[in-house]
Amino acid sequence: IPALQAFPDTVVSVYNRFGNRIFESRGSNKDWDGTYNNIAQLPGVYPYVIDLKNNSPLIKGIVVLVR
């Protein structure tokens, strides 16, 4: 997400359907490649949370993984 470069302390997290965090990026613009521990995840819907670390509300949504 290019606009996140304006927020250097941002934390982006992606979760599986059980609520386990399967991806986290801190302070960088690293993209999730659809894997967890180098294992390709199944196609589906994955919730994400973006914390800008500037006292603004969390940004929540879903990403759809298509293979």
C-alpha cells in the first residue's frame, strides 16, 4: 500500500480464519505473498488490520487470496 510510506511506524497484520496472525509488517511496505512459514495458504478471505500508530482508529478489512 504505497500511501503507508507516509506512516513509518505502521503495523500491518493479516489473520487466518481462526484469528491467528499469519503476517505482520512493521514500519515497512513489505507485501504479504500469500504464505505463512513459507507454505502457500489456501485461497479465501483473510482479515487484515492496519495500525498507523498515530492514535487514529484501526483500519480493518479483508483481502481475497486467489490462486
